[in-house]
Amino acid sequence: MSDDGIAIALANNVVPKSEWDTTCLRENQNILIIKATQGG
């Protein structure tokens, strides 16, 4: 699956794609993943 059009936020802070591989998750931390889609 491509990661194009995906945004991630941890604890209400956007995580840049360049930091995805090095960002650690903490216990009870909120994560939000958004996938952009097309419609019509």
C-alpha cells in the first residue's frame, strides 16, 4: 500500500513523513491517521 496522501498526528502534533521511521509511540498516546481520497 502506498503512503501517498496519508497524514499522521501524535498527541495532536503532525509527524512529518521524514520522521515516521524514527518516531516512537508512548503508552496512552493518541494517534490520528488520515487518508485522503477522491470522490465525485
